[in-house]
Amino acid sequence: MNAAIGLAPSFACASAPRAHPLLSAWLDPASPLPGLDELEARRLRAQHDDGIARPAFRAQTRALLDDGLHYETRIAAHHVLATREHDAHDAFNALVWLRHPQLKWALNARQAADVARIGAKQRTRGQCALTHFDEAGAIAWLAAPRLLAAWDAHDWASLFVAERDAWGPAIAVTVFGHALLEHVWNGHDLPVAKCLVVEVAADALGDVGEAAILARRPRAEAGISAAIRAGTVLADPQELRPLPLAGIRGWHAGATAGFVAQASCFRPLREGRRYPPPWRLA
């Protein structure tokens, strides 16, 4: 989504915690964010390598916007992504398109269809869910269903402290939301992801270690993308579980039991809140 936040000062972001595991999975910590020309060059290389199209990254100029098209409609109809130059939010959006094109196309297809159906001035519950996932989303790959009881109760001490060693071999995340990445880039150290939970086989997540926590499962993402397109998932924002990423081992210097009990990102469960069961790949 093209949200109107983040200008040139955030692009280089000298104060950002570059060593954060989340950023290190996306960028060379010693380098600035890629500019528009570099992003476009990477797009062409990515398409050559995997054969999956991405929209062309084009500077968001007045001339481009004069077509009068909705942002999502332009992507769907013309494969053009309006991108603000020297803007961290849009740079991370482009990076997510490079890495997760199938998911991004699925979100775009649903958004564009709803814009065509009800117009640009109204929003469906599905559009709200799609936007939440696009901006702040993550896929949580769950190989140990026992962890759901703590998560669904917002029992953060159990999920992050008692089950500290489960992160990697029993539960992993694919962080997808570009606004979430931007927030960490800008120095915010208490990001909360909105998760689509996918149950996987007990042995699916590999070895213990911080690298395993940030899972990448492109083949599984194809099935999730199909479900998004069909409206099977992300039909309502209430499907998404909040996940305070600072609780994951190695992701915050102060992640102790006291921190999990007191930090503002670890919110209690709202009365009456219920979560759906995990989604399973067909």
C-alpha cells in the first residue's frame, strides 16, 4: 500500500538498529536503502531468475498520477507500481514485491476487485484485512500446536520466555509487512506483527537457531496466495493474531520476563476476543 508516511530523512536513517535480525534478513546493514534505479534493476533480475512478473517500479510523479487510476487498479491493469523516490516506506514495499511476488499479486487482485465492485470511497472487511497484512503482516509457521493456547490467551511469558527455545524449530515467522520493516528501520524496537498462522508438519522448520526463526517457504506461499485470491483467508482483520516481535529470542536486548510483563507491545487479551484455528495448506 502507498501510505503517506516516511520522507527523505528516514531513507538513510543513521540511527536505525541495523543489526536487528529482521533488517539483516532484508538488507546489508552497512548499506543505505536501494534507490528506484537499483530496485528496478533488481526487479528485472528477479523476473529473469524465477519467471514471476513484478510490477515496474516507477517514480510517483504528477504525470504518472494523472491517469486518475486507483493505486491498486494501476498495478493490476498496467503492472506499474507508483513509488516515491527516497522514501523508506515505498522502498520496503518494493523489496517485499521482489521477495514475495505471489503474495503481493494475490493481495492486489483482491483489492483491485473490491475497488472495481464498490468504488474507492468504501472499504470492505476483506480490504481491511488485506491492508493490515500488507502493511504489518507476517506468516507464522506453527509446527507445535501446543503454543497456540498461550498465544491465544496473550500469555506472553509462556510464549516467549517459557517457550524461548521453541522459536526456530517449532515456530517461525515470515515477516511480510513493509510498514513493519520501515518502523524497525526508523528505530522502533517494539513492532507488532499481524499474523496469519499456518500449521506445518512437526519436522518442517529445520534446525534450531536465529536464522531458522525467519523462515522462507516460497512453495508454501503459493498455496497461501491462492487462498488469499479465493477469499478463503484474509476475509476479516479479526483473523490475524498480534505477535510482539520483541519477544522473540535475540530480537530485543532487554527481552526478559520483566520486559515481557511490562513493555507496551505485550497487550492483554481483549474481553471476548477469539482467534480462528490455524490455516492448513491443502
